[in-house]
Amino acid sequence: MKCPICKKEVRPTDPFMPFCGERCKLLDLGNWASEKYVIPGPRADVDPDAAPRQERDVED
């Protein structure tokens, strides 16, 4: 398998699998954080000022 960032060969037993090392792992994390990667699908309308929904207590 090859590292998705730098394309170096990676063995299944390498500690940062699927990345070749910590640097590539952190670069990938940064790509997600900066929204360089996206998961396709319908966009949800989210109000950033809205309070998070809480689960209701359900009695059995």
C-alpha cells in the first residue's frame, strides 16, 4: 500500500498505517480541518448559534 499523501510504500505493520509517518498523518488531518476534503451528499442547513439537541430521557 502507498501513503495517500506522499505515495511512499507503507507496510501493514507500520505504526502510522495508512500513512508513512507522523508528518503525513498530520498533513491529512489538516486537509480535513481546512475542508480540503469533503464527503459528498446533500448540504444540511446548520445554525451555528443554535443550542445542540439533547436526547430526551426515555423511561422503560
